[in-house]
Amino acid sequence: MKVFIFYVHKQGIFVTNRMAIREAARLLPSFAQKTMRSKIVAIHRFTRSLGLTQCASMHTAQNHYMETAADAKDFIAMVKKKLEGNDPMTTHTCNF
């Protein structure tokens, strides 16, 4: 399974959960008998154990989490900067 993910990824193809589930079911017939939720959780744990992250917008295992850490920190800093001093109770009016 690990070989499959890295082989497909090396070719420039995004590895989706569905692709990984199909390959796992092909390699291990008992995996095919599991519920869809348990398959998704198992694949998520497996890709995480390989050090890959899932891109929420595309559901693909793409980058090592250490590669995305700097971008995540930059994003959080930007959001914090935007939110500093913005108290919704005093600056915004809600019209219900």
C-alpha cells in the first residue's frame, strides 16, 4: 500500500482517499467488507503514519506535514493580526 501511494504520487497524480481505499480492498479482501466510515478512518490513519497530510479542499495526501507547518503559521499570524482589536460586541452590529 505504501509503495502504491508513493509510486502514484511520484508520477504527479494526487492520491485520493478513494484511490487508496480501492487499492487496500484489492490487496486485502477483508478491508472491502468494512463500512465506508471505517475505511476512510483507516486510510486517514495510514496516510498520517506515512507523514502525509490531507488537503481539505481536494482530499489528497500531498505534502509532509513539516513542509506545510510554515504556511499554516503564516496563515494563523495573518488571521490573528486581522482579529486583533475586533470585538464583535462593540464594532459590529448584528441585524436579525
